[in-house]
Amino acid sequence: MEEPVQPTWSTSDRFIPAHFVRPIQAFIRTETASGVVMLAAAVVAMLWANSPWWESYTSILTTEFVLQFGPITIEEDLLHLINDGLMAIFFFVVGLEIKRELAVGELRNPRVAALPAIAALGGMILPALIFAAVVAGGPGADGWGIPMATDIAFSLGVAALLGRRVPIQAKLFLLALALADDIGAIVVIAIFYTDGITWGFLAAGVGGLVVTRIANRIGIRALGFYLAVGVVVWYCMLRSGVHATLAGVALGLLTPARPLLAAEDFDRRARNIVEIYPTLVRGHAARERIDHEVTTLAWVAKESVAPVNRLQRALVVWSSFVIVPLFALANAGVRFVGLDVGGAIMSPVALGVGLGLVVGKTVGIPAATWVAVRLGIASLPPGLTWRHVIGLGAIAGIGFTVALFVAGLAFPVGSELRDIAKLGIFAGSILSGWLGLLILRSAPEVADVDHDEVVANP
């Protein structure tokens, strides 16, 4: 009898387990595709904002809505509902991915996580310093956090364009770096881009997070319960002055990353049904027994998958293909009519953002990586070269989504500085992507991980 093949390490890379890379590659494919949709939405926004119908664009975004959830009343215009409400779901998905990586993924091992974390730190500090040096305390100085961001979808999309010139090790490094960058951006938003804090609402929001944690610990599995608590936490954060999207991140980080039941429970229950089915005779009692076993099996199958994985699969498509494109549509509409584009792009704010993204990321990420390797804190993963690190550093300068988000926090709606910052984001992101392509396109092609070919562990 032929022995079953044991899934272990891939033939093309002994250091990366196939069961880990498969979900990562699926995530990368989703983010890459969503980047195209997001770019299309941004183009539509800019064309609409500069068309004869531009007033309708502004009118729709400023439409007021009143939402009533029992005692909770929310009065916001459409722009803020997207930025404060829907983007909380986007950050919840980001929190889920960070939690998964910290619990069972690339960031679980502190030594492995050290390299992208240090690289991300270098890619955040230098852009902020460049912006501060260019603006030099003048108007727009509050925008120093804008060039710190890396857009996961666009950066992975550019890396995907290079095919096998960017091996899976490089894509994993870029993904881990972007996630570490997101953690840093979340911290910056929480500390530096909050309004005056209303401590009562903040305490209530934190209390809701504590309730969520306790409910996880005692085994409450009802999704409706967590949805209700999540809405309350989001509302309390919104009213507290701390940005409401941070509620999404916190709830994502509190989501269990391990299943309630082991895979053996599903296997045992499934085998039980297969074994008892032939022994049952036709009739009502037999049907009830089978229904009971199948219902139990469905519950066991659901609880054999970690909640963080279930929720991410359920929400990532909505986040990537609906929420983020809506955010781009609502925030990328810079009106150029009446704006001195040449003067605006050469203004300190636009230059600070653009140079921060292009120079700060391209220099800061490789420099921090080199220091980490030189000091023995971490080492380059097998297959990752310094050309890859420099090219990926340039690609990480594509700061579209989170950069626009921070620009919206730094400058008020309708201000000229907000539009100027957006111009710097667009210019810096385009130049960063082009520079990354230029650096990496001369890299030699390598064989990627082949998951269809699995061999026994040597």
C-alpha cells in the first residue's frame, strides 16, 4: 500500500513551511488585486473633482446622515462616516492580520520579527525627519506623520508585477515590514493625532475591550455578542476624541488566533458519522440521528478554524474591494482648477511628503536593516539579497491609503494644505513605485515556492 505523502517543507525552500505560505500568498493576491481597484477609484475621484460636475462630488461627501442604534445617535456627513466608520472595519482587518502574524505567522519568532520591525522603524523615523527638516516648523508642520506610512495593497501589487524577480522570501519581508509599519502608524495616530480626550467615553471604550477579552477567556462564541460590544466600543472611541478606527485595531488584536477545537476533534466526529451511517435503518429516528451528527460536525468544523482566520476570510474581500476603494473615492479628489500645481508641488509640505516617501523609505529601510544585520540582531532570510532590500525599501514608499488617512487627520477638511499634502503623496508614491521597479527589474529570476510539489521531510 502506498504511504501517504507527508506535507512538510517545500522543495524550493526548506526554510518556509507550505502550510504557512499558502494563506500568505492568498492574502498577497487579494491585496494586489485590490490595489488595482483602489487606483481606479482614485482616478475616478480626481476626474470627478475636476469635471464640470465637481459640485456634486463635494455635495455627496458633505451629505449629513443621522444613524440611530437604540440610545446611540450618530450625526456625521458621508466623508466622516467612511473615514471614521467604514475604515474602522479596514483597520479591524489589519488588526486581524497583525494578530495572526504575531500568534502563528512571520512575526511569532522575535528574532525573525526583529528584522522587518527594525527596517520599518528606520522607514518611519527618517521620512518624518526629512519632512520636519523641509517644513522647518512652518505651516503644515503637523503633517510629519504622513510620509511614515506604507500601503500594503499597492506595495505588494508593484512587487507582484516583477514576478519571479521578487521571490516569496522578499514578498514575506515586505508584508511583515508593511504590517510593522501599520503598527507604528497606529501608535502615531493614537498618540499624536487625537482630539481633546473625553475620559469618560475613553474609559467606557476600554471597558468594552476588557469585556471582550473576558468573554474570549470564558468561551463565549456568539458573534452577535461581539458585534454588539464592538459597536459600543467604536462609538465610545468616536466620542472620546481618540480616533474611532483604533477600536477596529484593538478588537482585531483581541480576536483569538487559535481554534477552540483541535483538528483531531473534526476528524473524530467525521469518522463517527461515516461509521454509524451504514448501521442505521431508514426511518425518522435514523434521520434525526444523522441530522444531529451533521449539525454537530458543522459546529466542530467551524470551531476547528481560528476566529481570526474565519473573520479575515469573511471581511478581507469587503475591506479590499469595497471599503478601501470607497475611501480612495472620497479622499483622492484633489481639485486642480484654480490651484497652482507647480507651486503646490514645490511647497514645503508637498516636498516634505514626497521626499519623505521616496528618499526616507529608500534610504531608511535598507540602512536600518544593515545596522540590524551588522549588530547581529537579525540576519537576512535565505534568498533575500541587498538589492531586494533596497528595491523593497523604495516600493515601501508607496504610502497611499494610510498616508491619505493621516493627511485627513493632520489638516482640516477643505484646507489647501490637505490638497497639497495629497499631491505630495501622489507624486512620492508614483516615484517610489517607479524607483522600486527600476532597482528590482534587473534582479535575476528565481524559482518561487511550489506548493503542488510536496515531499517528505529529509
